[in-house]
Amino acid sequence: MRKGLGYIPDLPDDRDMNFTTLWTPITTPPPKRSNRHLIAKILRQLWLGSCAGMATVQALHADAVRQLLEADPTLTPKQAGELIEYASALLAYLFGRMQHGDKANDSGTYIRAILKAINRLGFCRESLWPYNPNDFRGPPPTEALQEAIDCAPTPNEASDVVRYRRIWSVGDARIDEIKLAIANDRLVIQGADITREMADFGHGFHVFDTPKSWEEIAGGHAWPLVGYDDERRIIEGAGSWGDEVHDDGFHWITYDFAAYHSRDLWVVEFAPTFPERLRLAA
């Protein structure tokens, strides 16, 4: 089955806040780190171009798990992950396309468009609008829209639903910032053009390097970065093509790929009051 892509590179915007403005308790990252324990499941976008929505809800779910573990240290990551429901990737993808006037088409979208849409329009739990790629045009169920309205900030609220910071740097400085975010238990949503080899790769461990000039580009893809290893100079990411491909659903890229080929890098987190909206009833 064809694997969906759908990432569109964001245009530079001077209003984007820099990741260096985000307070981080850990200032010297260790030589190796993985936040795979914060990933409750590998998502499956199928043929739809919803990768930016998938990457966003994966990163936000991981942040909700992080916040729950900090609030209740007696929980294991698995237990915390089971207590938190994923946000609807279908609604995130729809809201993102609406930001650039393409609600009716499977046109892909920008990472920033989805993050801005969540802050303006809210989000809902996946159970209220389960993922079915054939439903991408909507309309969402009434209950899903009502929960999104309830989750969106009111005009009198100063707080955003999600906080997002862009990593602007390149080269070694970019790798340092990616590592700093991951060392502080955040995921980094990455957008990049990927090769046909990466898109079509089956099951197994493989490290993908910066595409060569003769390699076929399959399109743009977004996925969250979750780990790194200085010794091997590789970065781990959580895919959205199911767990039967790549390293049980996780991708690996070289430091050079991330340092010079990645086009968008966003560090995201929920505002403290919002992860509870995804928590399952006891």
C-alpha cells in the first residue's frame, strides 16, 4: 500500500519564537538519549497526506505523558500512556488545511498551520473522530467539534493550547538544539524531503543519510524526533506508517541529514492546563 506523505515546508516568519527562549532544566545533554518510552504507539496514516497532523498529535501525546509522569512519579510510562488518549489526527489535518484554504483536498499542510489551528480552533480526542483516511474532507462529528470548541482558548484567555518554538540554527548548532530538546523530554517535529528508498523501505534497522543528487525524492514528510546517539551520530524518529516498517516503526537519520537537509524543526509542548482534556475517565 502506498505510504502517505503530505508535509509542506513552512515559509520563514520573523514572528516564530526561537527554541532558545524555552527554559530547559538540562543544559548539557548526555551523549545518548531516547524518549521512545513516551511513545505509546506508532501511528498509521495509510495513503492520506496527513503526516504533519500525525506528527503533531504524536508529539503532543508524548508531552501529555511527560506531564502526567511528572505529576505522578508512581506511574510507569506505559501506564501513563494508557491513561492519555491521542488527539484526533484527522481533525488536526483538517484544521491545518483550513488555514490555507484547502479544506476539500488532500493537499498536505504545514506544521505551523496545524499548531496555529490548534491554538485557534482547539482539538478533540481521537475516539470522537477516529482515523479513517476516507473521511478527510469532513465534516467532523458534532461531538468532535463541540469538544474542540470547549478546548480552544476563549478571547479572554492569554494562554495558548500548545506552545511551539522553532529551531532556526543549522549545522552543529542545530544538532545541539535537537539534543537539548530531547534531553529535556520534548519531541522535535521535523519536516524534510525524503527519498523513494526511505518511503518504500520495509522492516529492519537502516540509517538514512542526506539524499544524493541522483536519488529520487518521494515528497515531503513530517515526523517527530525522539532520540539521538553521539557515538553513531544518528537521530531516532517515530514514524506514521505502522510498526511493520523500518525499526518497528521508528526511523533513523544521520546527524548530517538533520543538520543540513531538514527544512522545519519545531519543539512543541502542551500548556499545563490542557493535557487533562485527553485523560481517559477513571
